Amino acid sequence: MALLTTPLTEKTRIDVPLICGAMYPCSNPELVAAVSAAGGLGIVQPLAMVYVHGHEFRSGLELIRRLTDRPVGLNVIVERLSRAYRERMERYVGIALDEGVRFFVTSLGNPRWVVERAHAAGGLVYHDVTERKWALKALEAGADGLIAVNGRAGGHAGEKTAAELYEELEDLGVPVICAGGVGSEEDFVAALRQGYAGVQMGTRFIATPECHAHADYKQAIVEAREEDIVLTERITGVPVAVINTPYLRKVGTAAGPIARRMLRGHRTKHWMRLIYALRSAWKMKSSPRRFSSKDFLQAGKSVSGIRGVEPAGDIVRRFAAAAREP
């Protein structure tokens, strides 16, 4: 039981130090609830809930509560995209607090306003970081813990190894969570033995019945190898880890010349990121259940440890059992 009792489990009152990371577009309420019900911590991705899976935000949280009474969290991307975006995120945080959410994962910006609202309600904020300088900024803003995103992660991956990141962050006095490269129970146990207070997984939970991703996406994850994961700028303007499909090989991974020029500018980079976000949201809203050969299949290098599609609860329980073994 020693590996399963960490600052993360003690502070959040969960049983297994395992977070189902927020994923756009894959975080549907049923997946979030299944992970939490099994003793882990499911994280709501609000834009996925509303624009992909079609739930009014409060109703989506109420659906999760009907499925489980265990703790869940909320992902808040705090990048300065626009005033309207900030107001929407503030509204989502307020509703989440009303519905009893007390754990928040922030990313891509200064989390101070989320920290202030969460702390006023007795909540916690963990911030995504890829290196020490961002960790220090997050702690200055009041973050309670750090999600250390390494180079094996899906989505917005970092550049450093899990070991390098832990060495950089272990002396900062807050819980550090390993994000990236964990697809098997052996990976999970290794991260905990290294000293991490928990593990965040995303890719592993896409390949589950509870996730509403298309069956072809799940099968692509099962069949992919570590070397099939590459980085593309074409989704958000920031490198994102995806499966190297024939379509991706055709269009390339670099942003276009105009986009690259805008992304280099201090002011224009936020506008370009907003354009990417709006384009992605419109595509998912207009056809959320369809699957196309032109879809970008986000996944991390943990695909190397994924052997099949299995229930989310079984994954949590299997990983927990492995951590209990002497």
C-alpha cells in the first residue's frame, strides 16, 4: 500500500494516485466518471464536454455525479486567447465549484485567477509544466502541485525525460505528477518508485469502451508503436504528439508560412492560437461523431504499452494491484 499512499491521494481523497488527463476531444463524461469511480481521478475537459459531446456544462457535471460520487477535477487552459474565452472559463470554474469540484489542472498560462477561486473554496490547483522555469512561475501564482509533462506525453508534450523532470522539480516542496509515457502497470509502478506522487495518463484511457472516440482511433492506438508518434504544429500552433498517419505524412507537420510568422510574434501568437482553437472547435462541433482519414490522432509514446481496448475501471484496478505487489 505504500506506493498507493502519496500526497496526491491524501490531499484529494482518492484511492489510486492515477489521473485521467483531460483530452480534447476525448474526455466525455462517462470516461471521467469511470476512472473516478474506480478510485482514480477523472478530469473534465470543458470544451470537449460542451462542443464535442453536446452537454450543457452544468448538465454534464450532473451526469458525472449520477454516475459516481467520487472526486473529479476540471481542466482550465488559462492562455490569454480572448476576453470572451476568459469569461467562458471563469463561468465554467464557477459552475464547477458550485457542483463540488475541488481539483483543477491548469495549463498554458498564469493560473493565478484559478488558484484564487479554488483556494477560496478549499480546492487545489496543479499546473502543467515542461521545465523548472515554468514550475517556479506556477508556484509564484500559488499552484499546489505540478504536472510534469515529459517528452513521451500525448498532446502538448515536453522535451525532457521523466527522470530529468523529476530531478529538476523534486526540491520544490510540492507534489509532482508524471505525465507521459505510462501505458502499462510496469510504467506506473516505475514512476511511483522514482518518487512521483502520481501519474497522469491520457492515451491509455482513449482505448476504453467508456471513451466515445471512434473505434478506428482506438484501434490505431492499439496498433501504433512508439516510433509512430510524431509532433505536429498543425492542430494548435504548438507541437502536439500524434500518430503518424498517411494523411499526416502527406500534409507535413509544420505550420504554414503565415501561421509560423504569426506564431513567432509576441502579440500575434495569441491570435494565431485562437484561430487554430476556433477551427478545431468548429470541426468537432459540426461532425463530432464522424471519423475521417484527415483527422489528427493525438497519442503519446505510451502506445508501446497498450495491448487492447479494455474498461477504464479495469485499468485503474489492474494498475493499483501492481503497485500493491512487493
